Amino acid sequence: MQVQKMHGERLEAALRESFAQQLALCDVLEEIADSLPNALSHQRCLRAAQVIGPLLRSAHQAEEATLFPRILAAHPDGRTVVEQLRLEHLEDECFAEEVQYELQLLGCRQPLLAPEATGYMLRGFFECLRRHVRHEHELMTSLPQAAAR
Ligand SMILES: [Fe+2]
């Protein structure tokens, strides 16, 4: 029983860490969007371009392993909720590739898009991701811990 409890706590800590990383990425992308076009840090664009794909993929893996089983076990509409979250993960990963591409070009001072269009794209991405993470966080805190086993 104690081992299961510790295991559950570790999984929850991993999940919280993955939420925190996604929200930190959103903050960086917002700072980039706010700094367009004149106060832009090209280094920051290149760093964000490097981490965005791996960060999202590892967050999605953590959620698949820890959050989704709990939703399936404890949420009255679990299958539908998990299907919707998986769809959002796919959409975010596709969108992230576009964002990554533009950040890379920006970092190399060869942007494809006008600054307004880049800002619009970045805001679309991080606002959507923040909403998604907020929803998952609510699910994590509202479902009974016992179902995580
Ligand atoms: Fe997610």
C-alpha cells in the first residue's frame, strides 16, 4: 500500500513537472512574441526552436502514462475525454513543427513571415497550449488519487 502511494506521488510529481515545463515554454514564446520585431533575441528563438518538439513529446508521454489511465479509470466520460486530449496533443505537435520552423528561421535572421504573422502564430500556439494544460491540471486535481494505481 505504502509502495503504491509512493509510486502515485512520484507519477504526480512527474506530471506536475511536465505541466510546469509546458507553461514555461508558453512564457518564453509570449516573451518572443512581445519582443517582435525590434527587441528580439535571436539566441532565445534558436533555444526555443530546439526544445519545443522534445519538450512537447516528453510531456505527452508523461500524460499518456500517468494522467490518461487515471481519467479512464475515474472520469464518468473517460474515453471521450482522453480521445479529445489525444487529438489536442496531435494538433499541438503539428502546430509546434510550424512554430519550430519559424523560430529557427527567426533565430537565423531569415524569417519567412512578417512579424505580425509570427506574433499571431506564436500567440495562437501558446494560448491554446495554456488552455489545454489548465484543463489537464483541473482533471488531475479533481480525480481521486486512488484511481491512479
Ligand atoms: Fe496534454
